[in-house]
Amino acid sequence: MPLTPEIRWIDTPEALDAACAEVAQADVIALDTEFFRERTFYPVPALVQFCAGDTAYLVDPTVLACTDTFRQLLGEGPLKLLHASSEDLEVFALWSGVTIAPLVDTQIAQALIGEVPSMGYQKLVEFWIGETLPKDETRSNWLERPLSETQKTYAALDVIYLVAVWRAQRESLLRHGRLEWLEEECQQLAEQASRDTQSYGQWYLRQRQLWRLSPRQVEAYRRLTIWREGEVRRRDLPRGWLASDKLLYAIAERMPDNRYELAEVEGVKPPLVKREGDTLLRLVRETKHLDEADLPTPPWSPMDAAFKKRHKALKKVVANEAESLGVAPELLLRRRDMEALVGAALRGENLPLPGGWRGERLAERLEKALDETVVSS
């Protein structure tokens, strides 16, 4: 049966600072959050959980601002543990204004020692501790007050096992000689979480069908996504509430000249034409007037025979290395990164080879595989 942890509810600055004092000398602190995001771009913090032993502290961020003491605890001092931390880091950044450090993501740690790249917390606890955690509050409304005892217990269990899990993971990572790999991964994760939001200018590269567009259409799609990314942040709206990737892609594909043509694009509804039509058409129009030299190069077609051959060679290198390490291939190199390598090779550009521990394991082999496909073509 799962533990029944001691739970302390914290909704005053004094109580939060006292809790910080109780865990300040710990070497490891487990963290988690609950949030609401269905109607906003930014997550709405609903609960902050932390523990360093048998006591779980549940902080109510709906009534309590982060204190300087807790900011200091988050930004320095003991090692902080989170599981699948990307959204939690965003919540902490919004509520506390600091980047968590030092940081370990136990999902990444597990990926480095096993073949499951995205193991959930419940599976992780079952794997290392042998306990089966309840799932009944997974879709709970964490903004309601007061929280039920079942909700509080569920939230406490989200952190109470994490320290023990990490100690077991750490021993395994040390045996495999991969602890430094994890440190590198988590450092990059923390840096990514603290980057300027202007990096959303690269959002368009996530589009899997970008290769189907002409250079001018690619630029139109790029500009449309930059506009959308800025607006959803400014208005605090979910992306789909303003314009989905699919919709912006369809507009870039059609390159409409006027509101009538815009309205004919599949998925475009009258309210969007009315509210955003002038802006969307302006972005398309600006793209149409660009010189050819100012347009981006579309990704190489994955249907091209030369592309397929090189991509297959890279997949084989990654698969073989993943098998030898006992990890999932996608942990070593994502499909998007392989495609970028192949595209650069076909265009005669510098290869964006992986760095760090991945580079040590893969870079030379990837480059060699690309060279051999050229020789054999």
C-alpha cells in the first residue's frame, strides 16, 4: 500500500519560510506542481508540492506569493528533483521568477538507464519502489478550495517517493558511468527553461510538412507562426484559440490576396477573418514582395531517394548505438535532428552534429555514414 505521508498545508508567508528552514539542510528536495491551462497560454499555478523526507508540504499559490526564502531554496542550495519537468519549470518560473538549480529530472534519468524514454511517475514508483499509486485524481480540479483529503494525499504522493527513486537511479547511473550525461541533460533543460521567449521564432520548424511548401510559402508560414506565438503570449490564449499550426499552414499554402480568398482557406472561419484578416493578409503580402535571396531554404523532401538513403544510414547508426547502450533510439537523436543532418549534407552545408556525450558516441559515426552513402551513390 502507498505511504500515508504527513501533510502540511501552507498558505501564509510565515508557514512557507518555516517549511524552507526545515528542509534547508537536506541534500535533495523533491518538487512538483499542479496547474490549470485549458483556457490560457500560461499555466495557472494551483498547487506547489515539495518534500525532503516523510513530510509533504503543499503550498497554495492561489493566495500566497513566493517568498524570498523559497526563491533562494529553488535557485540554489540542495539538489531539486522533478519528474517530466518542462511544464513544472514554467509554473515555477511564473510563480517564483527564478530558474530551478541544481536540477535533476527523474524522467530523463530513467531514460538514460532504460529503454523507456518517457516513463510516467506512477510507473517509475512501481519500477523502483514496488508501490502502485492511485490515479483517481489525475484530472482533478486543483483550483477548487478547499482541496479534498484525497486530493491532498494524491498531491503529496507525487513528491514523497521521488527522493528514494532518485537514490536508486543515481546508483544505477554511477554503475553505467552516465551520471555526467544526466547532469549535462538537466543543465540544458534548465537553460532552455530560462531562455528568452523570442526563441518562438523557430516554432515553424516543428511543421512536419514544411518540405511541401515553396521558399516563399515557408517564409509566409514562418511569419504567421511568429505573429501567432507573440499574440497568444500577449493575450494569454491557447494557440488553438487564435490559430492552429494546421490553419496557418493552410493560409501559407494558399497565399491569399484578399479577405475573400482568405475566407476560402479550409478551416478559416468568419470571426478570424473579421478580427485578424488584415494582419494575416499583411503578413502574406509582405512575404510576396521579398526578394528571392531573402527567402529561406525549405527542408529537403523526405520522399527524395538520396534523402531516404542517407536517413536510413543514420537511423542504423543510432539504432545500433542505442542497442549497445540499452536505451531508446530517440533519446540519442530525434528524427528531426537526423533530417537536419541529411538536409545539410545534401546541400553541402556544415553538419549540425550532436555535441556533448551524444557527440562523443555518435558524431564520428554519423559523419562517416553520410560520407559512405555519397561514395556508394
